[in-house]
Amino acid sequence: MTSRSQICSDPILVLHFVLRTVDPFGSPAAVMRDILQPYKPKDHLQYHEIIFDFGTGEKVEKHVKMMQALVKQLDKVGFDPERVEVIVYSHSETARGDIWGGFEPDNSVGRGKHKVITPGLPVAYTVDDFFKVLFSGGIEKYMKGSTLWMLVCGHMVRESNAFDTFKDCIKRYEIEHSFAFSAEMFHACLTTSFVNAYVERVLVEGFEVQDVIQDLLIVSPRLAMHAAIIHIHVTNGFRRRLPTIVEYTQGLTRTPDAKHSMVVSTYTFSHENLRPFGNTLPYQCPKCKCVRTWDHIVIASKPFVLSDESKFACRKCKHTITYKRQHHQAQVILHFQGYRGTSNGSGKLVRKGNTAATGWLVSVTTESAAVALCPTVP
Ligand SMILES: [Zn+2]
Ligand SMILES: [Zn+2]
């Protein structure tokens, strides 16, 4: 604990939405609940696991009814959470980045002991349709000011149409913070240490995400090698909780920024020899098919400055691959090791010693958080 921190015992609601057929234990939601439990008086933590499957019209109705029942249950005890954590654990479809909402009905052929059941195929929805059904029956009111964790494969953030729709949904539902991950074959269990740190720093100690993001990144080396982390923050939007002491003091010394905007930050881990600018080195050399044969070629003329280009050669056949630093990745580098100097702006860092250089490349974009006129506001 630091002198800035506090212990928050405010009421918190955790909604864990899990696609039927996905194992809920793969998600860090239960870990979140277990860490929170000791800090919350008995009635200050509500955790609900919602197994969803709305692949048919009939199943959609069932899901809506289930949500209505949950809202009724929360209303009955007069639960008014100051924080809402929403975890969505599903798959996203490869080509368009749509999200799996459920399954078609199972098919059965034959009778008696000859009966063969073929499971129904998955049904994917566009991101907005997916949310429209998932957050229905009154539960959508809890999305306002919540933190949303999207534990789905990275297609949703890689396909620009799907990602734009996702951002629109965040604005429409007035979600304060959201996290998504870029890995094509995403493994949710690798987020556990990141989520642990989030629970401790943000939910228990009461810091704001953007102030402690470095603490969350530094404890997540395995997630770092797996996926880029996308954090979306809507500033000055609706929030459920009162300002913290720190924020209150800051507000007195800073000019309050009344702008309502959406800040999208992408954190990509880069390791000089293993993950150049966040890219995964191919397992095999495409030319000679040898396994793991890559040598990083250090450019002799620029050995001391972080370059914009990184070359690797196959030890066996000398085949080379070149990676370039993306322009948008160039802004800031956090937590660099093996370098010395300022990480801001030009990214001119000076090498220090012989350790491999690692760090988080950060790209930040800001856009208006105003909602585009839409006739079907949920
Ligand atoms: Zn998947
Ligand atoms: Zn080779």
C-alpha cells in the first residue's frame, strides 16, 4: 500500500458472460471474484455467471427472459454497484470479426441406439447485434459506466469494420473502460496476471486504470508474448463512483478538461531478438524449413539507437526477413530495458550494455465520444 492508496469496499457487480461450450475456468473472472471477496462486506459483491447461447430465435427469447430474471433479482436486493465489471468470453469469427452468439439446433438422425446427434453449427453476429441480444432484458442499464473485458479472438480488433462497430457500441452503452486483445488464437487464461494486478490496483486500491497501466503490463510477460492489449477509455463520461481523493486533489490544481472523448491505447510488447515490433517470428524458415533458426542481425552503423527496421537471418540457409516499426507504434515506449534515454517523441533511445532491448510500444488515438445518430439506441 502506498500513502496515495485506499481500500475500496464499495459495492461491485461482476457479470461473467460465457458462451456455452467454452470452459468458464479459462477466464480470469472467477479469480477476480476470489481476490475481491476478502475486501468486500458480504452484500457488497455480486458475481453472476451467465452461460449464453442465442443461436436461434427461440434461444434469444430464453436469454432475454434469463436477463429479466437477473435484473429482478438485483433490483429486489436494491443493489446499486459503484463498479460493474463485465467479462465476455466467446469466439470471434475469422473473416469479419463477428462474435459467436450461440449455435443452431442440434441435428439427430436415426432412432434408439442408432441415433446420431450432430451438434448445431455456431452462429456469429455482428458486434452490435451481438451486444443487442447479450445485453438485453434490462441488464443493459448496468453497462453504463462499466468496464468491459472482451475475451475473444483478435479478429474483432484486427478487422477494422468490426473494431469500428465495437467502438460505436462502447459510446452508445456509455462503457467507461474496455479491454480487448489482438491474438488471432486468443487464450484468455494468459490474461490472469494482468487481471490480478487490475483487481488489486484499480478495484481494491482505487487507482484509475490509466494511472497504473504500467503496473499491469509489467506483471504480464506471458500475455506480452501472446497479444497486444487494447485499452479504450471514455473520458469525462458517465461514472458510477465518486472521485477518489487523488482525483479530487488533481481537480483542484488542474483545469478540468470538460471534453468527452474516447482514447484508444494499444500496448504491443517488443523484444529485440524474439518479438520484433510485436511480430511473432515464424516457427520454421520458409525456405529451408528448419525450425527456430533465426538470428537477429545487428546493423553495425546504428548499433546504439533504436532503429525503425529489424532484420533476421536463417542460420542454415541465410534467408532473411525484415520487420519495420509501424509509424503508429513509434510514439512512446514504456518499460524499456537495455536502453537509456528518453522514450518520448522521436524514440531516440541509447543502448546500454549488452542485454536484449525490450519494451512496450504504445500507440494512442483520440476521437470524439459523441454517439452517431442511430435510430435503434438500445
Ligand atoms: Zn476463438
Ligand atoms: Zn533457412
